[in-house]
Amino acid sequence: MILSIENKEDITKITFSAPREKIAFYRFILESYDNLGIQTTEAGSNIITWSVPDSQLEDARQLLVNI
């Protein structure tokens, strides 16, 4: 579930929630695509943020929808 999409300069941050046991899976999938983005999480929570270059935003959205 996407919680927010925020754009600053050339980077868009997509924040969403996921089951805690899937957080490492999301990181693995995102990082398997070269230069697609960086994942951060809030400690102890199920909130994930993907920081994605604007040039890769559509690819990241499609990936997130299809996971």
C-alpha cells in the first residue's frame, strides 16, 4: 500500500507499507535492477521508502505494482 509520493529535485521518494517479513525481499528486488533506486526503512516498522531518480520513476512504479 503506497502511503506517499514526494518529489525533491531529481529524486522521487515512494513510501509504502509491507509485511515486515517481506522487507528484505523488496530490497533484493529493487537492488537487482541497476541504478533503479535505494531502499530505506524506519527502524522497527513496516514502512519502506524507495528513493528513485525521476528518469527511473515509471520503472519503479511498475515494479512495485507487480511485486
